Amino acid sequence: MRAAGDAVLSAVMFSVFCAGCAEQPAAISQDAATAGQPVVELIDPAPAEVAEFVAPPLTASEIANGWVSLFDGRSTFGWQSSVDSDQPVWTVEEGALTATGAGPSLLLTPFVIDDFELRCSAHLEAGGNSGIFLRTADGAANPATDTYELNICDGHATHATGSLVGRVVAENVPAVEGAWHDWRVRCEGARIQVWLDEQMILDFTDESDALRRSGKIGLQVNQGRIAFRDVCLLPLGYRELLSGTDLSGWHEVPESASEFSVSDGLLNISGGPGFLESDATFADFVLSATVRLNGEGLNSGIFFRSMPGTAEAPSNGYEMQLNNAMQDGDPARPADSGTGAIFRRVQARRIVASDKEFFTAVLIAQGDQFCSWVNGYQVVSWQDDREDNENPRRGRRLTGGHLILQGHDPGTNVDFRSIRVQQLAE
């Protein structure tokens, strides 16, 4: 769309696409879809796509800092998409998320994020119209209030490439259509900064009543062919929970058999069973943990939204599994749910980490949506659609709870170098 007034029409069409996204379960059949609403699903990969592993486009340092990849290079796993037959279909072509259309369609993250840095590469064909959606609301209807739409469209009449539709116009931005270009966006508080090919093109502080501090991330096709690759995210505002010198901020659950010690900046858990519980509680959050399992096939875990641990019930919470064992040496076949799994709820897609080496696991727990990454690669995207229960082992828990670090058994030997949390707005 290139005429004046596009923003209003685009917003209406965008609203039609997005309506009802948040209410759908993680996988929904055509029969279960609500009449009159587009069917939205979390798209799982075929087994071959899991087997054809592509390492995330991240350095070891970036992974340790909490960067994750939102695109695995093979599938649309981890995204929500409209599957209405009248909408363009997002596919993977030559290692890029690709769509062609004559009207707006989005891929959206299932989770909401607050402050973050996002980077990707994009290729828009000549005459096309696309965008990157930031802090997007469910059922968004107006780009001037319900999202920040970073436009990619050289010929747009009012908000050409680099502008935020309905909010601010970027000036003197080089043309991008017809070639690959690198984008980087930093959203921190009210400030949004945009770089194109590492040159800053926009530095905008939203002082309006329509300031948005959180929302989903989306990739848009509006007109023509668009392709995205190397889509990576860094949550901002982590707070370290390990002192590196003692167990301050944590306490042992009664009658734990594990030994908890701090040496050389590492929290070590040996023996078990035993549980180390955080003093603080967390509801919606991003967690980044750098961990080493000091033996082959060792088992540990990070429990979250947990009830207070007691001798009789030490670990009633969701559990992000820490276990790199695999079946028959095949990383696509975890032996015990796999590192990054939500234990007893959803298995990790793949074993990405190695025993006796530090790895970083990132978990986003936001409402009933749970996503996890290991060394930057997404292994879980799951929605808990069970009935509510204060005990996450029995049902869905949306309220805050403790973090618990697990000593699984007498053979446990695990080091935690860092556990950081960014609390999300509830």
C-alpha cells in the first residue's frame, strides 16, 4: 500500500488477521477453531527439520549474554501464523522465512517481551511493502496505538522505510528494496533506536499517551515478496540472582540431601535429592542460566512458579529440565525429555548442549506461554491449556512462585555460573 491513508487501512486488515491470537491453544485443529475467527497455531517442525540442525547465527559470547535465535533456519517453529486460506502462507525458502502477498499477514511470537534488542536481515522485492512489528498487542487494530510498526517500504507515501507507522517519520534513509539488508532495533523503556546496515536511522522517544512498554514481535508481509533470516533477540534488563560468593538470596528446602557450595564464582550442587529455593518469587519473566553438568547423563533442573518447598513436598513447580542424555547418540531423540524441556509437559526438540561443558538455557514464562532455548536454539514452544491449579504439577499456574535448583540424586554434580532474570510486566 502506497497511498495516503494507508496506515488506517493497514491497521484494519491487521486487526482482522490478529483477532483471537492469544486465546488459541498451542496446537488447534480446524474443527476446534472458533467460528468467524482465523485459525492460529504454533507450527511444529517435521522430524527431518529437527534432524537438519542449523547452528544459531550467534557467537559464544552472545549466547552467554542471553541472545537467542527466533528462527531455526528450517521451519516456522516458535511462531504464530494465520492459516486462513485467503492469507499469504509463510514458508522457509533457501534458509529464510518467506511470504508473498497482496495484503497484510504476520508471524508473531507467542510470548510478550518488554525491553529487548532485535536483529535480522531482510530482503524485500522491488515494489514490496513489509515491516517489523514491535511490542504488538493482541488484537491490535491501530499502528499508532497498538504496536510500533517499523516500515520496510521505500515508496510509502507517508511513512517510508525506517519509519514507525503513525508515530514518526525517518528521514534520509537509503533505499532497501531488491537486496538483503541488516536491521537492528533496541526497545528500552520509551526509547526506540533503529539501525540499518549498522547506521542509525532512527532514535525515537515515545512521549505520547500511546506509549507501549511490552508486546509481541511480528514479521509482516503486506505486498510483494519478503524474506527474513538471522532473526535474533536479546532480552534487556537481566538481574543476576547468584552472588558468586555465597548463597545469599537462596535457602535450602528442609531435609535436602544435596550439598550446596560456592567456590571460584560457581554455585555447585552435588548429591541429592535436594533443593535450593530462591527467597524471591517470580511470575512472568525471562530467565537465563549458564550451567555445566559435570558428568555424562547427569540430571538436574530449574523449577519455577513453585510452591514453597517442604520436606514432604519439596518441588511442586514447573521444571525446566537439565539433562543432555540422548537415545542411540541421536540429538533429535532426548533420552529423558532433554535440556530445556518442561519436564512431564513437553519434550525438548533436540539435545543442543554437551555434558562437561558450560551451556546457556533461556526460558520465557509469560502467562500460559513457555518458550525455551539452549545455546540460542529454540527447543520448546508450549502453551499450558490445563485447568488452573496452585500446584503446577496438577494444572496451570499463572501466579508467581519460587525458583528451585535441583540436586536430582546422589550422582548429581552441577555448576551454575549465572542465573539472571528479567521480570516481565504482569
